[in-house]
Amino acid sequence: MGGPHKKIPVGGKGFNGSIHPRAWDMPFRTPLYDSHEAAGAAFIEFGGWEMPLRFSGIVVEHTAVRRGAGVFDVSHMGKILVVGDGAWGSLNRLSTNDIPRKPYRARYTHLLTEEGFIIDDVIVTCLTPDLFLVVCNAGPRERVLAWLLKHAIGVRIRDVTFDHLCLALQGPKAARVLQLLTPYDVSLIKPFTGAYANLLLGERIGTGRPPMTPPSETVGRAPFAGDPSQEVEDYCFVTRTGYTGEDGFELLPPKELAVPLWSALFAAGQETGLLPIGLGARDTLRLEKGFLLSGTDFDGRQTSLECASEWLVKWDHDFVGRDALIRQKERGDFDRLVGVLLQDRGVPRHGCTVLHKGVEVGTVTSGTMSPSLKVGVALARVRPEAAEEGTSVEVVVRDSPLRAVVKKPPFL
């Protein structure tokens, strides 16, 4: 069945330290595993989870998201609540970016060690002045939890990863699909904001809807507001965020709504040709836009500056790791993460060597054949002398140096 394997023990849902243990030889499964299996998904273990790699094919799925709409089950993403009077102050002190104080505002940021190394890139959403949702990557989830428990002051930490899904509805027609599932006007949900939306599931989809209204701000009736047993099941928190470079939304329903909502999405998406999308297309989509992948483009040994992410660093506020970043920036001798566009035919992959004037200057962190551009694209960490846009380099693919050029992402 869906959810963790039967042999995996799942811990409690209490505050402060509720890390869900598991048998490490058995990956987690989302509550939609059976639905994915019935749809013919090919699976892969990723971040400790058994996740769909593809359904109809990576290129088909990639194209569907670029031209229409697709939906990803990304419930493996960590979902952590930070609650209490000290929530904003603690998170702001741990974040390179400024954390929003206004409810329903979201912010992409880095959590750093004292040495400036990235623990993870996360999205923090303010739900109320004393309630914040931190969405992190699957692999570093337990490290993020431990870091919050160690450094947050005057707060309670609650891991709700296994209580809520995360479904990413992405593509230029995503808003059209979502609008059929709620009476609320989804156009009022702006990029990097969120809202509580009442869902129309089952036979109610697209029929008898009341006039569209602003999304609900009645936090007491919605998920994440308090005791999960008090949640209203047809409410779902929705953010206008995503990882594809297209318009889109991320829905975080309670696990009880997993199958009904998944089915409702495809019923609402018939007109747009909505497809289920696996992690394979998610990777090609994000790479065309130059988005980083935790564990691949950074693995705990790089700083924000080494990952082309100074735009996430707000130097005018104090945060853990700030002093280390200042020292590194003053030295200026650090490697840079750059985009690389191949000029010869080939597919760059993680670990490929990058040459400049015949000398090794770096390594590809992630690469693919772009389904949209039909050329190889990559992110690579290189020495400063090879980091300027337009620099000619070579990427060694299967022992063959292929001509390439440094290009600032996005590629598309």
C-alpha cells in the first residue's frame, strides 16, 4: 500500500524531535504509490524514497509541462512547522535571505553552517506571525530538523512530512486546471504567496461552483493551524511556487486527501491534457532554467557564493554563516557555479571534467540533453578564470573533449 513500507516504523507526530525513524534498507513511499504503480510508473530511489522516475516518458512529460500542464508527486519533500513567539526571529537568524513576516508570503533561502556551507535550500512560508512552514529537500530533512532543534529559540518544531503531501501542478495551463478545483480566484495567489483553498472533489468538480472569491484567510479552519485532528479535510494550503520555471502551484493536502485529490486533478485536467510527471522530467525542466539540485549541485561542502546564489544573501541582517561568507567574498578565490552550453553533440553528466585551454578547471555538477533546445546543457563548478560568460571551454564526455561555452542560466 501507499505510505511507508509495512516494515518501516513511523514515529509519532509530537513537537520537538519527532523525526520519523525507518529501516534504512527500505525506502519510504508516498500515499500515492499505488496510484503511480497502476499508471505504469518506473520507480527510482531518491533521497530515501521510492519515487516515480517516469510515466509516459521523460521527453513527453517535459514537453507537457512546457506547453500545457503536468502534476508531480513530490511528497518526499520535507515539511516542517516552526511554531511560537520566537519562530520568525529564529528562522531569520538561520536564513541567508530575509524571512517574511506577513502571512501567506514565501521566501526561497539557504540554511548555512557556521562555516558558510549550505545545509539545504528551502522555502519558508509565513502562515501566521508565530507559525512558519519550512519545505526542505528529502535527503537533508533530518539534518535540517536537527539544525532547527539545535538553534531555534522559543519555538516548537513539528515534522509533518508524513502527514501532508506535496503535489506540484506546473505549466502554462496549471492555473486553468486548479481553478476547476476551487471556488476561490486562483489569480489572486501571486508568485511566492500562498492561500488556503477549499477543494471541490469528486462529482462536484467544475459543477455548481459559487462565484469566485478571494482565497480564505481563516487560518483556524485550515491545515497547519493546530491539532491535525481538527483540520477541515476539504481545505488545502496552496502556494504559487515550483521547480520547473513555468507558472504553477504546490498543493499541500493532508494525506487523507491523497487519492481523491490526485483523481480530481486529472478529471479537471482532461481539457489541457494533464499528465503525471516523474522525477526524470523534473530534472530536465529545472536544468533548462539553471535551478540547483540538493545533493548534486551542492552536497554540504559548498557555500552560497560557490553556488551562484549571492542573490539569496541579504548582507544587512545577521545570520549563521554570514562572517564566513564575508571572508570568502573578500578573498574572491572561490570556484564559481556556471552554466555550460555544449556546441558539439553530446550529453554532459555529473562528474564530467571541464577544460579551459587544455587545462582542467572544473567539474560538471549536473547535465542533460535539453528536450527543448536539443543540445547538451550543464551546471559546472569552475575556477574563476573560466567563469566569465562567453568563455570557451571543453567538457569531457566519454573521454572525448566536446566544445562548449559558458552561459549564464536560464538556458531557455
